[in-house]
Amino acid sequence: MPNFPAPVESRLPAVGTTIFTVMSALAQQCGAINLSQGYPDFNAEDELFDRVAHWMRAGANQYAPMAGVAALRQAIAAKIEALYGVRYDVDREITVTAGATQALFTAIAALVRPGDEVVVFEPVYDSYVPAIMLQGGVVRRARLRAPDYHPDWAEVAGLIGPRTRMIIINTPHNPTATIWRGEDMDALARLTAGSGIVVLADEVYEHIVFDGVRHESVARRPALAERALVVSSFGKTYHVTGWKVGYVAGPRELMDEFRKVHQFNVFTVNTPVQYALADYMSDPSRHLGLADFYQAKRDRFRAALAGARFELLPSCGTYFQLARYQAIRDLPDREFVDWLTRDVGVAAIPVSAFFEDGRDERVIRFCFAKAEATLDEACARLRAL
């Protein structure tokens, strides 16, 4: 037998396979309707695919510039200015990324040093904490409490100290489907004023805010924008999550550091897709209409479950819906979603997976970014419980 060296000591010993992968695999194994992982089961418009094919045939198949093709960065800058009233420099302050997860990881890798403290809001999306740990950072957790999952700013203030390097925010919020209001951004601006704290803003669901409420981007407030990297996702906006294309915008001092890492862990992103997205963005209705598109799905899903025994929590943004299930079965949420997938044929996500200590509030997350027929069949099964 060959004499292999001893296994390398893991830098993430407590990290296993993500709950999204686990539940999607279980759904496939059981033939269940997958309302767990957050992606659509429908296609984008054919025009977007046609533009990709056009640019492939036109020869745009080699490396793009490291920061992204100029046409796409210009389209991003124009969109941000139209929505939020701030103009980012196309050459120095916008970078196209291989999806939002890469943008978030790269920002943390570029700006967090060993011993630096990073504040996150829990329940927290699962990619943040491992990225912090890999840089030797220290995680500080502010808890968002059911049922409204609103930040407790006094608690946040108590977590900020001389070693605080970064605060990561996510609005609209995954998994809770809540949104931050103007007063939340004001509170964040007050807490970070005069400090060296960087705000990393995960705004991938920026265009999916319901009931006529506007998205409160950090880009709207100069006091936050000057210290923030703002991350968004074309996958979420144009129903192409598998393309893994996103972007980050921020002041050049932060972007310079971001690009130092970006050039070595990705360098550049799929060229013909970038040109196609630039063309597609020329019609703003494609992102401006997204809120109404998903609000109709939210309303359909909630109406179909109005007579069911789930307690539906408010869904103010994203394409997720939280639900309490205690009237159906008194099980821990991981056991409940396992039973729901195997015996009922609908897969969901246990919200305890987003808490470090596995805090179980008997709440699960459904994804309604699905075709109407998929939602109707899922709801029929859920109503029967």
C-alpha cells in the first residue's frame, strides 16, 4: 500500500455539506417538489439566450478585462444611478464577479485580517461565516428574532468594539424575507460614523421588494456608500442562477483592495454572457418589473395556503416564505422537513440551519420562485396536512 501523508488538518472542521445541497438531493431522491433551494424552475426570456449566442458567434470568447467588459460596467453604473442617485466610476468602482458568493468571499478575503471582528445578523446566510473564519476573523452575531426579525440596534452597538472591521448586512434578507427600512440604514450610519468599519451589503434581492416599498440600498446614503461594498446578482434578477454572474460596487479605495484578490481567485468572468447582459439591461423594465412578477407568485402561494395549518409569516421581499408548522406536527425543524420531503413530497429548508447553535423556532423556509403549476401542486399537498 502506498504511504500517504497524514490528512491535512481542516481549516473548517465544523463545516459540512450545505443544507441546500442536502435538501435538494433528498428532494430528487424522493421525487418531491423542490421548494427548498432558491432557484427558479423556469427559463429567462429567449432574447437573453439569443444575445449570448450572438456574442459567441461574434467572437467574444476570450478573456474579458479583469474588472468586466466596459459595456456591462457602464450598464451597471447607469442602473445604480437611476435607482439610488449615486454614480460609481465605471473604471475604478465596479467589478463584475462570478456570482454574488464570489463577490462576498473576495470582499472578506481582501479586507478582513486575522483577529478582525465581523458582525453578522443571524439567521445568517451560510457562506458568510466560513469566509470570515478562513481569514482568521472573529464572528460577532446579532440575532434577528421571530416573528419580525428586526435588528436590535442596541445589541448591535454592544457588539462593536476597537477590533470591529466589517458589518455584513443582507436586505432583502435570506432566509427571513424581511427588508430593512430607512430607519435601519440611519441606525447603521450612526453606528459606523467616524470609524474604520466597512459595510459589506448583500443586496442580491434588491429588485424583489413587495407592496410598493422601495429597496433601501446602502448606495442611497453617502455616509454608508463611502464605506460600503454593495453586491448584487444577475442570476437572481434574470432567472439564470446557474450562470453565476454578479457584481460589486464601491469606492475606489475599497475596490482597489477587492481587485487585488479578485484577479487571483477568479481573474475574469464569462465574456459572451457579460456582453449579452449589457444588451439585456438596456430595457430597465426587465429589472423594474421583477417585484410585481414575484409578488404575484407570493400572493398565489399565500392564498393557496390560506386554509392550511401552516402559519405564514410576512414576506416583504426575496422569493421566500417562512412558515410555522407546530399545528401540524411537533417535531424539530430538521426532522419536520425530512418528513415533509419523504412523506408529503414537498422539500423545504429548516431555518435552524442558519443559526450557529441550531436554534429551532419551528420555522421552515419555502421558495416560491417556481412555475404556477409547480406552486399549485405543492400547495395542494401542503393543504392536505
